[in-house]
Amino acid sequence: MRVLVVQNYDNTGLGQVGAALAEAGADLDLRRPYQGDPLPEDAGGHDAMVLLGGGQNALADEDYPYFPALLELTRDFADKDRSVLGICLGSQLLARAFGGDNHIGCATEFGWHKVSLTPAAKSDPVLAALPEKFPIFEWHDDTFALPENAVRLAGSEVAENQAFRLGRAVYGFQFHFEADTPMVRDWSTSFAATIAERHPDWNDRLGDELARNGPDADAAGLAIARAWVATI
């Protein structure tokens, strides 16, 4: 199992997705195109693809000129029935790749928030085993309209489209299910200045927020990661 991992921003790791891929014995091919790494020409050398998040928006082609090629590559994976996973920015890029509109700066969520599954999620192979509502980590300002033929799987009060599926195994997740407790602690340190500008009380709240939401969010995130890896 060879999995292409596209990192779009510094310090955005695989987290629980990495744990699930390691359990499955996957061989990871990590590319950082924002640092100049070339993208594969097509999906031929990989069994699956992961698109990670980032602080930029999904329409930022001028600053991230590799975006159009990444969208084309994503469509090639889907055409070849390879599993694809997009998280946060990755989900926004997936929506764009398949014709959904991106909406910039109109759906801000940060910290743990409740997401609710749709009725369609009850029969979805990745989400069927999850509770109808669960807390999960969010960090985004943007959202998107679903592409045509996408199956809406989850939403929240702020962002109607929190998860969707296209075809058999192309999944977009707006929420950061990969971000378990250690990753959130790391982000809270690594991005401390950025967080403090908009959420100055975050460090004071972090301990209580982790205690209240961390265990359930971590369990849900790992279940999602394992179920997606099973689609490969």
C-alpha cells in the first residue's frame, strides 16, 4: 500500500491518520509542493492520496501555483478509483476540484465543536460506526458548497458541510479528526502567536477544553482514520 501525502503548510502532520496508516503497513510518499517538491504526474504509482490542511485558502493559486496541478491529480485518483482523503484545506481543495464553490472567510470555527452526522452517514463505510454527534477539533475560516453528486455526511452550526463523499472513497473532512490531544497541544505551542491574536484566552482554556472533549474527539478521530484506511 503506497500512499501519497501532500503537505500544504508547515507543521501539519498526519496525526491519527498516520497512526492508522502505520497499523496497515503503508508506505508513505510525502510531498511538500509549497516548498518546491514535484507532484506525481498521475495516480499510477500510488494506491491512495491524503491532502492535508493549511493556513491559506483554496483559491490562493497566485501564492501557491501548484494548486491547479494538485486539483488535476486529485481528479485522476478519483477516476482510477483510488481512495482520497482531504482534511480542512484539503477538503476545500477537493470541493473545488469537483466543481464546488469555495466561500472564503465566512465560517470561522476554532477549538472543539460538536458535529452532527447526516442520515446518509449511517450507511457510510467510514462514518457508520460513529455517534450521531461528537466533539472534534476545528480550525478554519472558510467553507464550500458541495460538488454535484457529493453525499453530505456531516455538518455543524457554523459550517453546513463538514464531511462529504464522492464516489466510492473520495472523502473531504472540514474538521481536523487527525488532530488528537498531542497534536492540539503541539499546535497550541507552534502556532501560539497566531492563535493569541484571535483567541487570547486559549492557553487559559486549553486544559479544561482538553479534559472535556479530548477523549471523545480522539476516539472518534482514530475510528474515522482507521475506517478510511480500510477503503484503500
